[in-house]
Amino acid sequence: MYKSAQGNYLANPSFEKGIEDWVINNGNDGASAIDTASAINGKQSLKVTRASAGDQFQYEGHNFGTYIGGRTFTLSAFVKTRGITGKGVHLRMYWQDASGAWIWDNTEYSPVVDGTKDWTKLTVTGTAPAGAQSVVGLVVSQF
């Protein structure tokens, strides 16, 4: 999620500060760790070992401090996969109100990546619903 030429709205988009500012759910026996051996932007990435079951996701968002309803946003994430089966990996766009409560309107999904792929850019575009103050990018692995 970029703010024109000035940079990125996310506080820690390439994990240069570890997992700071990210929410991570590893599902049942999944794992997430900072990886310094493979990165596309910066010097680090988040390596996710897929869970055997349960929801597995990572997300970060940006609170604009004012209502953003009606504005259009584009989110992007790079993923690198190895042997992914099932429903694959994709990027979702969600919204939150001023209190941090989720708004389930106008949720958008990127195309799915599965199998073994080098760094692949996932992109999703959506319009903020009424009451939204934050946009959230969530990377999801599903079975």
C-alpha cells in the first residue's frame, strides 16, 4: 500500500523491524520466522511454514485517523511459495472503523498462488465502505 512517491503507508512492510506492527496467526502447528536469506524488498522477509489445519494469516494495516469511505486503495504483497496445495495463498483487503472493529463490506481478494513459485506480486484494489478509517492487507494460506 503506497502513498505515491513518498513511500509505503505500512510501518514495517518488508519486516526490517522483525514482526513489529504485524498480527500473525500460525494456525495448528504452523510457524513464522524472519528470514534473512531470502528477501525481495529490503534485507528480510517473513518465512511461513504452513499449518496442517486452522486459519493461518499475517496482516498489517494503516489507520488514516479520519474516515476514508469512498476512497479507492490498491494493496500489494510479494509471496514466494514451495509446494503449496489446496486453495493456495492470496491477499485480502479488509477495513476497520475508528474503534478497530472489522467492517465486512467491500472485502476484496487477489488471485491465488499455489505450487512452487518465485517471488510473485499479489495485488488487490477496493473502495473503502462508509465508516472505514483503516485499510488492512491480510495474506492468507488456505487448504
